[in-house]
Amino acid sequence: MASISKPTSKPPGSKVASQLEAAQAHCRAQGSRLTAQRKEIYELLLRRGGSAKAYDLQDDMRERHGRVAPSTVYRALEFLMAQHLVHRVDALNTFVACTAGHSAHHPLLLVCSRCQSVTELQDDAAYEAVRSKLRQAGSGFVESDIEVKGVCGKCLALERPAGRHAAATAKG
């Protein structure tokens, strides 16, 4: 299990550098090319804590290079998704760096509706169970990531003290 939260601070440069090196090695092993532009988009995503909207990445690119077309960013993100380096989270209209390794997999993405954090779970048995049910229902939606929306543990923990206090006040 891995979690990608809205960044409170930027990740250390050494962590980003090691993630970029791993991505470069992964692409090379796959026979793909992590071009300078693709690498830069991935770097910008990592520097944003591993989660960003495409237009945020476009703004970051614009700060570095001037005018940048949205298609430039989307093409890079499509490549990164094909390489299993990035996932698209439809519930948030955002992209997140993969935290479960870069092999072909279909994660369960837990999306917090309060803080918008995304937790990536790798559970092949759970994914296969859902996929099997979808096939039984005659559905063609069997090859996508699964997003589950709810409230994360951190947000629930923040609610609990207030809830207990409110209950105690109501009784007293």
C-alpha cells in the first residue's frame, strides 16, 4: 500500500532524482524512450508531491519555457501512463505517480473526498474479483484502474475528536 497525498512540502531533490533514474531505467528496459520532455513532465509531477492536474503541469512548464500547448503535456502523460509510471485519477481529474512499481498492473485507487489524497493499493485478488463480476454482467469495463471514493483515515481521525466532544456536550 502506498499513499500519495496533497503535498505539504516539496519532496527532497535526491528522492526525485532517484525516482527519475528508476523511470529512465524502466523505460530503457521496456525498449521505450523517456525523452527530455517526458522526463521533465514526470519530474514536475514528482516535485508536486506525486499528484497534479495537467494544467498545473502546463503552468509549471510555461514558467520554465514560455508558451506550452496542453497537448504537449497530455502526450507526455499518456506515455507515462503507458509505461505504468503514472495513473489518471478520474474522480479528481488529476494524475498521480505510480507507487507500486512500474510493472503492468491495475491498482485500486482510494480517493479521499475531503483532502483529495490518493492511496494506491495493489491487490490482484480484489481486482480479479471485480473484473470477474463485470465480465459476468456482460460489461466491457474490465481493463481499467478501480477508483473508490470515501474518506481517508486521517480525515476520519480529525472528525472523531469533534464528534465525541459534540456528543458529550449534547448529553451534558
